[in-house]
Amino acid sequence: MKIYPLLMTAMSALLIAQPGFTQKRKKTELAEKSISALETASHMRFLAADELQGRRTGDMGNKVAARYIAEQYRRLGISPVPTADPTSTDAYFQQVSFEKLGRNGSGEITAQADRFISGKDWILMSGEAADLEAELVYAGFGLLNPEKNWDDYKGLDVKGKIVLVQSGTPDVQTPSEIIATSTTKRQLAMEKGALGLIELFDAPMPWNIVLNYFSGEKIGLASSNQTDQKAIPHAWINGKEANIVRTLRGVERVNFKTSGRQRQIVNSPNVVGYIPGADPALKDQYVLLSAHYDHVGVGKQGGQAYSAQDSIFNGARDNAFGSVALLTAARALAEQPPKRSVLLVALTGEEIGLLGSQYYVENPLLPLDKCIFNLNSDGAGYSDTTIVAVMGLDRTGAKNEIMKAAKTFGLGVFADPSPEQGLFDRSDNVSFARKGIPAPTFSPGFTSFSGDIMKYYHQAIDNPESINFDYLHRFSQAFSLAARLVADREVAPSWTKGDKYEKAAQALYSKP
């Protein structure tokens, strides 16, 4: 692989800021049309450069990417959110704290005559070395939901005991939901005084894949008081193994012994900019644009094959591509604001479980009920440069605007490719959808998971030299225009009737 010197990419970024570098446009022309292919290519060459070392969450390359995006906002005159100090160096940063864990250690859980071994029957998800013998208390899913008057700990005393819970929620057992709720379950158990937590992992995926993926170094959200508090031992145990479930549901006491996992708190920001709307009657509402800028790192961190000559997982397609689209929208919409306001959110932590977007919706910087739409950009790659692929095109109420934007730049639209993959619920858009916000994902063009998609997805060869820069340019322009057209709508988009997220929308927007 050729090396892109940081000096050259930085010079490219500086050139973009010089007067006269971008194409001039007529006052009646869309700002998107004045953006040059050189501008989008320069963003790509920086964000997917070798020097950024795969942008792994919390690592220096990830922080350099965040700084680059923030300074692009600043040079464009984009404001931080109104509650931020605009004079601060970190005015555009929403810092997210993560718990970084070393590899799964040794240990065993003993229940009567049965011994369950760490690395075979269970994985330690968090916690330091411990040797516990205590009563085991079953607490359902280990969650509470005041809105539904649902509390799995109601009537239970778990202080000084070990808690046994089901994975996921009563409604959802997907891997992403299990990951999203796992930290919350641990925090609740800690707040109730529990000594440890055992979670019966029951997602529809083979246990050996769970072992291989989660036994290595992992990063998860740190809860608000986890930054200075020791976490209790928390195990995922094979909930598909009938003997394990039968034993743990039938015993009164267990011994939980573990060598622990090394723990470190690291920070990585969501990068947030705000463009006020031009219409006094609509500017209090906003469209949220998102794309994750993190990737998977270097060497073993990447999880796929690499060589001494090429060990950097640059993540050009996933997701420097979407990040460039976000920066393109930032430039065009700042120059020519739409009627509604626009919130730009470059998200961290997507590759480790959609955690940056999860953190954002739990800690929004603007009221979520004022957000009429989320247009997310993410993808594994592309195999068709004549189209964009949109997950949720027919569900989220803005089909006409998205198709018009794509057509303006010579692109067609393909809705929901590879439905068997459940792609709508596998990117950051789902964090916003769960809250009720219509939230499609605008992806590089493909119609199935074949050909060049898997050739480049999370591979070391996914670098800038392999990118079609003309397609990147038109894709980014179309993304920006789609956002503009949605922000200019007279009536806000809404979920199609009967969609699984429609009830959440009714609750968010207080619709009958």
C-alpha cells in the first residue's frame, strides 16, 4: 500500500479552505453543485489515510479524525450546539466515555456438581478478579421501564447476591439489542447492591462466534459512575445450552470465580455542529444528519486477514465514505441553509455496537421531539456506481425527496437490498428509530451482499486507492440535497402505518 503522508493530506485540507478553491455558483444554483470532486476526494484521502491507523474508537487516529471533522465545521462557520461554549477548543465534541477491556481471563462458575468454564461456557464481559460464593437470584431481564410500569427487581432483595438475568429485552433478542442493554443491566445490578451478574445469552447466532468475537479486547459504554467505580463481575453464559439454563435456574447458590479483565476508561467524541434554519416558523425543528467516523484499527484489532505490508484497516468505504457525505452536507447547508435547522453528528463507536449513537439518544444535545428526521450514511461498500442503496426508503416518509436528490446527480435508488441481512437495524439509524424518529440509511450502491461488497468489507485493502472518486462526489452531493429537500418539506415525514417504530414516534411526538 502507498502511504499518504499526513503533511500532504493536511495541505489538501488547507487548500479547500482557500478562497476560490471551490467552484463558484450562481445565486439561484444549489450549493451542492458548487462542491468539487477534489474537495470530497481530499476529505477521503485524509480520513482513510494510513496515518490515522484505522480510526479505532479511543485510539489516537480516531481522535485525529474527530479533530479534523470539528475543524471543518469551524472553518465553514458552523456553530456548536447552542448550549456549548463556542470559544472552547472542544466546542464541537460530545465526549463519550468507554470502558476498554482486555482479553477474557480464566475462571469458572460452579453450581452444585456442575462446573462451567470461562472461554468455553461463558465470557466475562466486565469486572476485576473475584472469587464469590453467594445466593443466586433470578431477575427476569434485569431491566426496568417506568413508562410501562415494568420493574424486574420489584420485590427482590439482591444485595450481597449474584443476579441471573435473560439477555436482551422481552421484545427483542437481536445481538445489537443484547449489546445495547447489557451495560444497563450491569449498572442496575450494581445499584441494587449485587455482587455479580450472570446473563443467559440467547441471541440467534452460534455460541462459538460469540466466544470468538467477544473474548478479545472489547470496548463498551462506561456508565455515568463507572469511570471511578469498580464494576461487578458480569458474565455472558451460553443460554442456548439447556443443561446450563436448567442448572442455574434450579440452584440456590453459586461460586463465581474469575481472573478478571483488565479495564481502562477511554474517551472518544461524537462531533456535533448546528446550522440554524432559514424559516422563522420552522427553525425550531431540525433534521439530524449522521455518519460514523470510527473503524476497526490495525492488525489483530481488525479481525480479518492482514499482512506485514498492509496491516491497517483504513475503512475508506466503512465509513470514511459516509463521513465525506456528512462534511459535504455541512458545507452546502451552511452556505445555503434550508428552512429547518440541521444538526450534524459524526458518530463514534459504531463498530463496537452502535455505541456513539446510543449515547447520543440517551444524552441528546437538542430535544429529540424537535427532530423530524434522521438521514444516516453508512455502508459496507458498493458494487453499483449508478445507484444509492437506501435502507428504509419505503418506511420513513421521504422517498420522493431521496429519489429526486439522487436523480439530480445522475443516480438511481435501490430500496432495502439484502433484506435477509436486516440492515436497517444494523447501523446508527436504529438508535434514532427506536426513539421514534424516521431514520433511513443512505448507503453506497449495491443490490446484494456479493461481489465487491464482501471483497472490501472490513478488509485491509479498503483504502483510498480503490475508491471511485467521481462516484464519491455524486453520492455526497445527493446525500446533502436529500437532507435539504427533507428540511424544506412543509409537513414532516412520518413512518408508514403499522411500522414497528410507529408507536415510539407517537410517544415522542405526542400524537394520538
